[in-house]
Amino acid sequence: MEIKDDRVGAGMVSVTDVDLSHDLQHARIFVSIYGNKDAKAETMAGLKAAAGFVRRELGQRIRLRRTPEVVFLEDSSLERGDRMLHLLDHIKSDRPQKMTIPISVTSDQ
């Protein structure tokens, strides 16, 4: 299935997760979008506009009594994880090198 809305091509889109309700009535599709803030907003607008098309395609491809409602949500966990790694690297580079203190072992006999 291919979404033909030009707005969806503004950023590179990856589906990271799909959360389907227990009654199979609702599908939350989490997407990660690579691009700047404007490209992400434009891509999300295109995906939200294409939700009906995606639902119709799902209905034609899977056999369920009722096709789930489709909602697209932006998943920013990859960006948050990348930011955390960057912060940890920054903290690590700011720390002074470990100082070692020589320990002498004496025996009292």
C-alpha cells in the first residue's frame, strides 16, 4: 500500500509500533519521522489525512467483521534515546579521569 499524498514524502517515515485494542476496533500506529520540525508536521498532517485510505486498504486485505479505526501518532522515542546517549557522552567527557590511589598491603604478624 502506498500513500500518494505529497506531504507524507516530506520526511522519511518508519512504522515503529502498532497498538491494537482488545476489541480490534482501534489501531494506533506509531511512526518515527526523520526530518526537520516542519517536515515532521507536514508528514503527520498527510498521514492523518490518509487515515481513511489506510483503513479502507486494511479492510480489503484482512478479514474482520469490522475494520479498526486508524490513528497515526508520532513516536519520538528514538530521538529521546539519541538525546539521552548524547547527554551521557557529554557527562562522561566532562568528568575528570579516575584517580587511583595506591594501596599498600601490610601484614601484622
